[in-house]
Amino acid sequence: MNVLFLNHKKKQCGVYQYGLRLYNILKKTKEINYIYIEIETYEEYKICISYDYNFIIYNFHSCTMDWLNINSIQKLVKNIGIVHESNTNFFDIICEINPIGNSKYNIPRPIFENIDELLLNYKPSNIKIKEFIEYSEKDVPIFGSFGFGFENKGFEKIVKIVNDQYDKAIIKFVIPEGDFVIDTKQLNIQRFNELSKINIKEGIKLMIINDFLTNDDILHFLKKNTMNIFLYDYMYGRSISSTIDYAISVKVPIGISDSFMFRHIYSDEICLYKTSIENCLKNSVKYLEKFLNYYSHENIIYRFKEILNNNR
């Protein structure tokens, strides 16, 4: 069976990274040949669909594939949409990226497995990233987070909650520029200025980097931290956050907010609005083990085989 997997080209984008992570898992399927192609335009789409496939999978967001609609989509084989925050009516099958959703075709999250092995030969992208990730002070906890510089990502809340509960700590933020983020440079400057104005204790050190890190950089960064924290606003109706895929992969303590984007892993015992950082440090890794099992690469491969075979 030949299955075309389409992604867009702009790499500094959470949707793109999700699609690439998913394909890198699916390509290990023995019985199915997944062909991965990145496209940007309808003209490129017409060229790549001229070959013989049994299915076409689209890693779709209306902003990243705005040329795709009910009139432009091919109709010779079934179209499977992995849909991110978009309302569509032109896919034959829609895979729900919320693994606990009510859809007939909900799918596990694409996490990373065997992190120690994956990072065995890791080399930082550059010296600045190396120094940022590896900076530490003896007996001082490090709290990390990452994401684009939107106000709703709650970076300020992280600084305040760590400052309230600790006299000494290092807070590290990776806030990169995004390909689909409007005025991304100005947004990051604004975020930096707001964070810098927060009145924190003398023993709290805040570090920020704006580079777009590779997957290995991000995984190494998260793994080196004492705890990773994500305090997004609630944002009802939004999709699932991919930051959590990275955070649970490294098996490091995690603390979250009650954001709608974290509904797939939510529990009071890892919500920093319901419990303390210390409790999350003690309990969150054990709590997250069940998600590592459910989101295994084996389960993702099996789930897609099931979807494809049931719709031939």
C-alpha cells in the first residue's frame, strides 16, 4: 500500500513539526509505504498527486494549506485530513489529534521514544544554545518552558509562581520566532520587556533565548531542567498543544495550567493552580507514564494501519 503524506514547507511552525514527527513514526511501518512530500502551492500539489497512491494524508491547517478546498482537492483516492484548528468538509476521513476525543478516528500523540539513545550523540546547534542549555548553579533548581511569544502562553505566570515558591531558582525560556507569527520579532521584544519588568527575588535568575531549536536541542533542554512548566491561558476551543509531546517524552517532572490545550493529560495533581511545584516534582513523572505507553510508536503505527485497512 502506498500512502502519500503531505506537509507544508515552513519549518518554524508547530503544525509543521507535528507533521514531521508523525511521519517519522509512520515511516517505520513495514506493510505500508509512506511517501513524505513538503509542498507550498496548489501547483506543487497537482504534480505530486499525479502518481499512484492508495490514500493521501494531509497535515492540514487552513493557514498552511490555504489553497486546499472542496474544489481543489483530488477525488481519485480517499483524502485523510489530520486537521489542526480548522473547520473543513472536504476530507473523506478526519483524524482527531486529541487522543481522548469523541471522533471515530482519534489518534495518539506523536512523542519521542528512547530519549537517552536518541541524544547519545547530541551536539548543540551552536555555542550560544549549548551555553544556555547547560548553564546551572549548584543545588539551584531549573524551571524551563518553550513556545512562541504570545501573551496567552503564560510566561509571566511561570516567573511569578516560581518566584512565589522559591528563593533561589533559574528560569529558562526558549521563545523562538515563528514563520506564521505576525510581527514575530516585535512580539518577542515585547515579551522580553514584560518579563524583565517583573519584580523577582535576588536569587531568581531569568534566562531567555530566541533561537528556533532543533528537536534534539529542545529535548536536551527539557531533559536538563529540574521541571518544565506550561501555564497557558484557558483558551476554550483551541487544539492540543504540541509542547506537551516534547515535555512528556523526556520523563522530567511537569507542571501545567488548566488550559483547554492540555485537556488530554489534565489532572489536578499536575496543575499548578491546584497543587504546589514541590508536589508536581514528586508525582508528575509517575502520573505521566500512562501517556507514554498510550502514545507509543507501536500504537500510532497500529492505529493508522487500522484506519487505512478499514477504509480501503
